[in-house]
Amino acid sequence: MPDVTRRDFCAGTLAAALSGAAVTRSAAERRGRIPVRMFWTWDHSTNWCENVYGAQNVGVGNAYTKPGRFFEEDYRRVVDWCASHDMQAVGIVGLLRDRHGGVESVRRLCGYANDRGVRIYIIGGLFAYGGAYYEGSSKWSLDRFLEDNKDCMARRADGGYHYARFLSHGGTKNEPQGCPSSKKLKDFVIESYDWLFKAVPELGGIQMEAGDNGVCQCATCKERRGKRAASEYMSLEDMAGIYPAIAGVVRSRSKDAMIICETYHHFLDKACGIFYEDPPGKDARVLFDMPKDIFWQWKCDARLDQGTWPDGAALPPEMAKAHNVMRSHAGTQWWGGRDAFDVDKIRRQCRSSFLSGLDAVSMFGEVSPFNTNAEFNYLALRYFADSPLAPMDGFVRDVMAPLLGGEALAAEWVGMARLDHDPEKIPTASARIARIAADVKDAEARRRWTHLAHRLDSFRWEWERNGRKLPVYSHHPEPLLPKGGVSRPDHL
Ligand SMILES: [Zn+2]
């Protein structure tokens, strides 16, 4: 029974990470660390093999443009990293596509991960994001189902069908959205995830998403949600209507699947006020009654940037009884720049998560650690999850120094790594790096330095050719408003 052995081993690693039973602030403090760490990825822009044609560096809902075999090649390297750096799980949007092998390739990849104590989980839309089978001829493709069952589609305010277009974020898909009030659709969604966890018994879990591309404006949905969701691009009421059923069907197929419920919010956001009401409202009660072995997932980028996450701010008490994961977009095309040095933000993410009693942290893992800033970002997640109150200096001394030729040089890296925002200083930095690289004996340390010089010079080069202004596309795609569809809000 090799599959059972692998699954039990994988379940054991998560259980070990979470040992200590109840997840409360005091329990997290007693342990002194954040036990669970995860990567979040899109399949089409995860590039851990270098120099592959068709690689993409941005996008939501893109086509997969590399040769299909690189889906497994890339993610095996991600898994290897996780296995050797105390990370427990990798989430993938676009997990199932005909283009990169469908069910068979996912089964092989999940088996590979399970063998190494790492779990692959699907980041799966329920009323959006393609559903259980992201793209292809499968009957479990949500896109196909909605095209064949227009009565289940979400509506815009003008009564037209609601498609999400991701042009403003580098995406290519024109994606139909489902109406959360449709029983026919809900039955299909539940059945599709039941099928998935049966067809891929090696699958390690699910991050479920109701959808955050605007809410359905049909009369039934508007009446069901009442006033609350009018200004939101997502709906907590819609989540309450489907999350418990999906969690139930996943658990019935897999006793140890990691079940993550996306909230699209920080728990201090205004929209989450319903989670603090006493007594709770109907929808909050439904979510609170979900099993306590699930994870609630939150996001924190804006609050870290604005300093609006006070130390020790409390999770909603009922949700603190389950597991809680905080994700950020540190060092990505979505926030700060892909492959940007973002270690201090990750430090603050871990510190604040720990002080608020969360027991899991997640970051984007699309960029290969060949890109040294990404390597440091990934290493920072582990370091500050292990030691959430450690200062930046500790990471520089303990982690960066051995990789760069010494502590003094590592401190210089910190001073130069973000000069992509300050290109006038890059020529001096580039000359300094050339001298460092000439003196460093270790070949891998030298490679890291020359990579930094090349990266910085690329920003200086573009800046000079762009009227000495920083080109906006280096950090975040420019917003575009496509005609005839609904643009994804610029809310990441
Ligand atoms: Zn509707």
C-alpha cells in the first residue's frame, strides 16, 4: 500500500508541525514559532527551470505557454526546496490543465511531493477561476459548464453575463463567473470537487475561493446578500453558502487533506466586522460551525505597508479556534517587484502573525532561487517563522553572511539590493559589486553577487531609456479597463 504510506507520512509531517493542539495566541507564544509555511503559485508563471522558452513573469488566468513537461519539472524543484527548508505545502492555481498533462501529471507530482513529506494543494475557484479542472476538455471544467449552462452564470449590474477579464494584470483569460444562488451550479461545484479528490487521491488539500472578481448582481443574489456586499468585490455571504459543503466533501474523500478557506481580507478589515459581532449573524455562524481543523487564510500586504496591524491584534475569537494562515505578496510582480529583496517585509509578516496567534504563513514561490533576492526571501520565511521576534540583523548574520562571503558583505547587499528604486546610485554600486565578486572565493557566492549587479544594471538601463523615470511595468502592471467586461479590481 505505497500510497497509504506516503499519505500517512505527509499527514504526519503536518501533524508534527501543528503539534500542540489548540491554536491560540498563548499556544503559539509557548511554541515560540510559526509551524506551517507554504508557497502560493500560478502554474503559468512558476519558473524554477532556467532558460525555458515560454516562461511568463506575470498574469492571472494566462494560457500555459511552456512545453507541458515543465509543469512537473518546475514543481519538482519547488517540492525539493520545501522538503529541505521545512516548508510543508505548495498551492497551485491552474493545477489541472490538458496542456500540461491533466490528472496523470498531477498524480505523479503529488506522489513525488508526498514521498518527500510535502503536500501539493489545489488553489481552486468555486464560482470562479475555472473550478476544479482549470482548463481543458474535462466535464469538470467550470468554464465549460458555464458556457453550456448560461442560466448558472453571474450577472453584471446591466443584466449581461459576468466575465472576468484579467488584462489589467497581465492575464489573457476571459473567464465566466458563476451565480452563487444557483442550486444547479452549487451541485455541480460540489460534485466536481468530490470527483477531484477521488481521481487524485494523492492530492494534499485545497485552498477554496468563492471568487473575488465582483459579485453576482442578479436579483436573487442581491436579495440574499442584503446591503452588506454592495461595495465589495467579493461576498462573505457567498463564502458561507458553499465553503462548508466543499470542506465536507473534501474531508469525506481525504481524512487528512489540508482545507484552507480564503477570506480575501485581513481580519482587521471593515468587511470582517461580522466575525466579531456578538451574537454572530447567520452567515458568520455558518462559517464558525465549520470543523476546527481547517485554515482561515488572510492577507496582509496593505497593512504591513501602512503600519495598520497593531502588535497582538486579535483574530476573530471563533476563528482563532481553527488554524489561521497569513499570506503576503512579498517580492512579487503584485507587490514590490518580482524578485525584489523583501526580507524585512517577510520579517514583519512573521512577527505580526506570531503576535496575533496565527500558526501558518504563506508567500509566493514562483521565482527560482537562482534569482538571489528570491532565494533570500524564501530563506527569510523559514528563518522568521522559526524565530518570529528575531531582528533583521540576525538574518543577515546567520543566513546571508555564509552565502555572500561574510557578514560585512551581507550588510552591503542589504544596502544595495533595493537600488532598483534609486537608479542614479546603481553605477557606483555596480562597480563596488564587481570588486566584491573579484575577491569572493566561493563560486556560488560570486554568482549571487554578479546576479545582483546584472539585475540592478537592468533597472538603470531601462531608466536611462525611459527619460530617467522608473518604468511602472517593472513593479506592477498598469491598470487597463477592458470594454464589455468586468475588470478585476486593483485590490491585491
Ligand atoms: Zn446571482
